[in-house]
Amino acid sequence: MHFYNPIPSGSGQAKIGAHKDDEPSLDQSVDIATLSFGACRDMIFSKKGCKSVRQALEAGSLLLMHDQKEWTHAIPPQPCVKEPRISLTFRRVWSSLQQSLDDMERDYSIPLCKRLRRD
């Protein structure tokens, strides 16, 4: 699944607040990939008890994120940036069917040969 996140022209004032991509529907065992186009923008990574890390997301860069349970990420305003930026973000999302199967396996201990495999 991908998420298209356009930030309009003259976008230095645009921002994305600190957040974690830790929704239950996301497969946490698979990295989240973000491909950036257009203006270079910074992303800030933060973890409680650690110094924040700032990473420039340049045009054509690919960012892989994991460990979404402890780290947050944000794109702060950068008023000097005037060009547009687009990012495409790819995540593995479990369907409600897969979640139901996982729940059944957990609740009823369905043997491996009776359930769908994730591979």
C-alpha cells in the first residue's frame, strides 16, 4: 500500500507533526519505505531519553524506517524552502481477513496446515 503525501508549492511552512506509524493494521515486521521527490526537507526522529536526529530527505532519496513503537518522526516547517515536495510511502497493511485469521490462530491454536501463510 502506498500513501501519496503532496506538500504544495511554496511549501516551507507545511509540516507534519511528530507521530508513530504503529497502527494495528500495519505489519510491524516490515520496514516502511518513503521515496522523496522535489524539494529537500528535513525529517526529525525522536525517542524518549535520546537526542533527536535530523535527516535531510533529498529528491530521489529512499528512507527505510523500522522500530515504529519507540521512535516518532516529523517534518518541521522550513520557511526558506519554496519548491514543492512529494513523498510516496509504502507500508504492508494487513487486511481484516488476515487479522481475523491471526486472531483465530491465537485464540484457537489453529495448526499451521489449516491457516493461510503470510509468505
